[in-house]
Amino acid sequence: MTLATEPHKLDAVIDTSRDIPECQSWLNPFRDAGREAFNRLGWPDRRNESWRFTNLDALKATNFVSAVDDADISANTVGGFAIPELDDVTLVFVNGRFREDLSDAPDKLANKLGTNVTCCRLTEAICQHRESIEPFIGKLTADPDDVFTALSNASVEDGVFIRVPRGVTVDTPVHILSIATETDEPVATHPRNVIVAEEGAHVTVLEHYVTTSDDAVYLNNAVTEVFADAEAVVHHYLLEKESESAFNVSSLFAHLAEHADVHSHTVLLGGKLVRNNVLPTLAGPRAHCLINGLYVGHGDQHLDNAMRVNHAAPDCDSRQFYKGILNDQSRGVFTGRIIVDQVAQRTDAVQSNRNMLLSDDARVNARPQLEIYADDVKCTHGCTTGAVDPENVFYFMSRGLSEDVARAMLIYAFAAEGFGRMELAPVRQLLAAEMIAKLPKAQGLSIEV
Amino acid sequence: MTTPLLDIKNLHVRLEDDPAVEILHGVDLRIMPGEVHSIMGPNGSGKSTLAQVLAGKEDYEITEGTIAFQGEDITELGPDERANAGLFLAFQYPVEIPGVSAMQFLKAAVNAKRVAEGKDELDAAQLLKHFREKATQINVPYEMLKRNVNEGFSGGEKKRFEIFQMAVLGSVLGILDETDSGLDIDALRIVSEGVNSMRSADHGFLLITHYNRLLEYIVPDHVHILVKGKIVKSGGKEVAHELEQTGYAPFGVHEPVGA
Ligand SMILES: Nc1ncnc2c1ncn2[C@@H]1O[C@H](COP(=O)(O)OP(=O)(O)OP(=O)(O)O)[C@@H](O)[C@H]1O
Ligand SMILES: [Mg+2]
């Protein structure tokens, strides 16, 4: 483990030498290439179209260390971050470090997931199941055009590897719980998850980012690579409730083979600066991708969502539904890029981004970016930004609800559509409760979803 | 002496955003407990404006006159306070709210009123029992409660749901803004029976309508004709019959009744 003794900006931290165990050394060329890409790409400025609305100055100015000692955290605290009523298996990371003592034991994993399913920490897979993970790790991020992806490649540390064999349906969701605590110095971590669903396999994975302190400053630069082989079904949830002083960059890369079905559900609630990248490639015919998201900002949170949906095969569908609710001085960004390759005839792509602004100072930048190279394509997109409809508030008040409750119910109603698309009812319920807790003056409002 | 349920005196109303536009030019109307009144009038005469002002809509400004509800001046009260005091507006165009079930909405509304009255909130089981009773009384399918508020409701369903809400809330004054418009004859009968089932010595109704048809089902005690923001004629139910013969021509408006 390396503890920085002098101030280190992020660029310097990745160049610090680490004690990488010998069994991981086969990944070093990949790490080195990531480092080169990072140096080549450099930090994006405003001229970089992809980062036009997101300023990284605060992140660049922060001194980070690459790791800290294991935090003292009780099983009770960890239990508080469980998703009520959800029967899952949980792998716990604290400040980026895997915590065997707090995670479900391997025999429970085997019991719940099935013995033919691989589910372990990434470093274990790298060291002990090289033949299993080598065909996948880094394959979707090998040629990064984004500096954070390059940084992740350079800094592969730990995470989770899941492999579900052909035809197997895993009923129990895998919950990857990342807890950040307050540390002496801000820590930068680069979790990487690799999810492989072989032909016809089904699996659900939750990436869950939480903190024990809203004062904790840190960076989570997470990359998840999803490989959905033919007919496979992968449901991925990103539940982001970082410290409101923290940075989170989450990138979901997905590769969909023929008739694969990938659902990405994202809810951004926390973080000071969040960048959420969803980057699926529909590579086999008749693949389907659902991209469902909600970002809820207050204070001076900055929540940037960048979609890049690549239709690379014919007869595929993609559905993007993103909603933003922004209060105070918070800012939302939505970029919906859809690329339809020349071969991707009969593509059916839908994109919708709707925003509700709760204050005069809240802002949103929404932009579709369509690049269509095929000629037989159905592609619809729309974005709207508005306030809570006063006619609806009046209707609710005319039935006796106070203005605060009426508004809270209507804001909730706006978000409810997105919750409705989530397959896991306990997740819906938790998110609904957490969203309501974040709404102004909505205390006491109870809503069943 | 009994206190009027509603007592409107010399009500002048203009648009908040456009003060040059006065819509109501001195309306007087008194409804005693137990009475049913009807307001008829051509399109644009100010009927919905009156209804919305009574319910507390902020788009309008009262420049003169008073509104007393059960003896209390309510002009400074918010829409929620008026509702919790027992005033109910059945909207001409109820809004659709995807994302909130009718059940959740009404549970919150019933308990808001109980809290305002200083009573304990009802628990889930008590609420459901109450809803079932009222659904039977008003003759609406209980399943309606499981749907989102007005979402995808037909015109008739929306109107029936409005009356159901009034019954659930137990409001003492119902202002029904064209609740009969767009109803087929069966739905009209069901809605009317619902309203009649709520009539009592202490309930009052103000029926805004274009059609005498409704008044054959819910027989009013008084009928008023509102033209260009003023009540130009008041009388018994015969006024509605006459209006059907003459139209608004005697009041200087050339438009068929029921337009
Ligand atoms: N919020 C508003 N903004 C602008 N004009 C308004 C507003 N409310 C009412 N008006 C105007 O005031 C007049 C009366 O409208 P109102 O809706 O009260 O009529 P009405 O008698 O209910 O008509 P109808 O029979 O068509 O329902 C109309 O000319 C209408 O355009
Ligand atoms: Mg009207």
C-alpha cells in the first residue's frame, strides 16, 4: 500500500509505483497503455465537446492518495446500507478496499448464486482465474477516448468479477456495496467490475455507492464492463448516494450480442460532482437495451449524464428515459448520443429526457446528438424542461393537501415513471424513500411504490 | 337565524396577470344549508372563474366584495384551507396526474382534512373501509382507486371520480362546474343519484351547467343566469325552463342554450 507523504494531484497519483502482486503482472501492459492514454488525452477542457458543461477544476486541484488503511467500520453500519427486503448477496468495499470481514462468505455466494457461477473479487479472478477473465477485462475500455477511462485502465485495482455460465439464471442479485468514510486525505479509487453473462444467462447486479459522512472528500472512478452474449439478460443498477463533497465518475460499458437484453437503471442522489456514462454497443442483431435514469440534485450538486448508444447491428432497439429533478443551484447535464452504424438497418431508437426545475437557480443542459449512417432507421428523441405544473398543484390543494405536500407528491409522481421500470421492488421502494427524503419539505409524505 | 353556507357579496374579480381584464362585475349569491342552486350562462360569462375563485385559485384577484363560507370570510384562505373547511370544487376539466394513485391521493387528502379538524388520522384499514362505502354510495367502481389520478379516465369517469372525491371528503358545499357535460344519459343518472344521495339539511350545492337536463335529475331550489360577469336573473327552477325556450336573447346574447 502506498501512502502519499506529499501533496499529490490525481495525475501524479497514478504514476506512483505500487506494489502490484506478481500474480497480477500479466495486466501490466494494459495498465501501462492506460497510463500512456491518460498522458496523451490530458484533462478535458471546455473545447472537449463531451465535457463542455462540466468543470473539473475542483477535482484537478484536489490532493489525492491512492489508498488508505482499512477503516474501522462496524458490521452494524454496513448493515444500515442494506437494501431492505432485498434477498441479495453483498460484497463490501470500504474506501475502495475489499472487506472480506464485512462481505457475504464464499459459501453463501455459492449457495445463493449456484456453484457454477463465478462471483469473486476482481483481484482474485486476476490471480486465480486468469483464463476466465483475460478474454474480457479491459476489452471494452482498451481504446479509451475519455481520460477517466484511461485513468481506470492505468489503475485497475479491485472490484467484482461475475461470470454466469450458459443458460443459467441467477435469481439473487449481486450487491456491490462501496462505502466511503472520512479519511485524513482524499482517496482516489478505481473500482472495476466485469460481468459476463454467457448465452442465455440471466443476472442482476447492483452497484451501490454510499458514505458515512457528507464531508468525506474522495473520488470513485468506477468502470463496469458488461458482456451479454446471445439471448443473455443483464440488469444493472447504479445507485449513487456518495458524500455531497465527493466526486464520482461511473462508466457502464456494455456489449450486447444477438438478442441480448441489457437494462441499465441509474439513480443519482449524492455527490458534489457526478459524471454518469452509459455506453452500450448493440453488436448483435435484435439486441435490446433499456437505459433508465433519474438524477436528483440540490445545493450545488453537479450531475452530468452522458449516454453513448452505439447501434452496430441491424434490428436492434434502444430505449433511453432520463429524468432530472433539480433544486437550489444544482445543475444537470444530459447528453444523449446515438450512433447508428451503416449496417444497423431497422434500428429503433427512442430517447427522452425530461427535467423538472424546482428553483430559479437550478439549471439543466440537455442535448441529443444523433449520428445516423444507416437509411432505414426509426429514431425519436425529445427533451423538456419545466417547473411543477401550477394547475396540478391547485388541483391537489383544492382537495385539502398543503402546498408543500402537493408539490412533493407531484415531484414524486414525475419520478415515479422511472421507478416503475425497475424490476426490483425493494430497490424501487428504497429509492422512492430516499428521493422523498431529499425533496424540500416533504417530510411525512409516505408513498407506496 | 341560520348562517348561510355561502354568502357572496358584490364580487368583482380581475385577472392577476392582466388587471385590465375584469371578469366578474359584482356577483351576489347566497346559499343556505340544504339548498341547491344552479348557475347557467353562455360560454365565457364567468361561471368557471366564479367557481375557481371560490376554491381559491391564485390567478384571480378580488378587487371588491366578500366571500363568506359558513359565516367566515375566506378570501384570505388558501385552497387547502377552504377544502378542509368543507368546500369542494368538482372541476370542469380535472387534470391527469400520472405517478400518483387515486388511492394514495385520497388517503392523503382525507387525513389532511382530519388533521385540520383536530381529529386522529385514519389508518389504512379504516380508510379502505371508508372508500368502499363511498364507492358504493356514489356508484363508482372501487378499482378506479387503484389507477393513477384521472390518468386515462374517460370524460365520464373523471366526472364520477370528482363526485366520489366529494363524498369521501364529506364536504358540505359542492360546486360542480359542468359535471354533466360530456356524460351519456346513464352516466348522468349515476352522477345525479350520487349527488342526490349527499343532499341533506346541512349540505349545499352550486351546479354550473348549460343544460336543463341535469336539473331534471337534481332539482334546484334556485336558478341564476350569469351573463358577462353579472347575475342578470334569479328565480326558481322555472327560470331554467324559460331559458330553454328563449335562449339568452332576452339578455342580449345571441347564442343557443346548451352551446
Ligand atoms: N386565467 C385566465 N386567463 C385569461 N383569461 C381568462 C382566464 N380565466 C378566465 N378568462 C376569461 O374570462 C372569461 C370567462 O371565462 P370562464 O372560464 O369563467 O367562462 P365560463 O362561463 O366558465 O365559460 P364556459 O361555459 O365555456 O365554460 C373568458 O373570456 C375567459 O377567456
Ligand atoms: Mg366554464
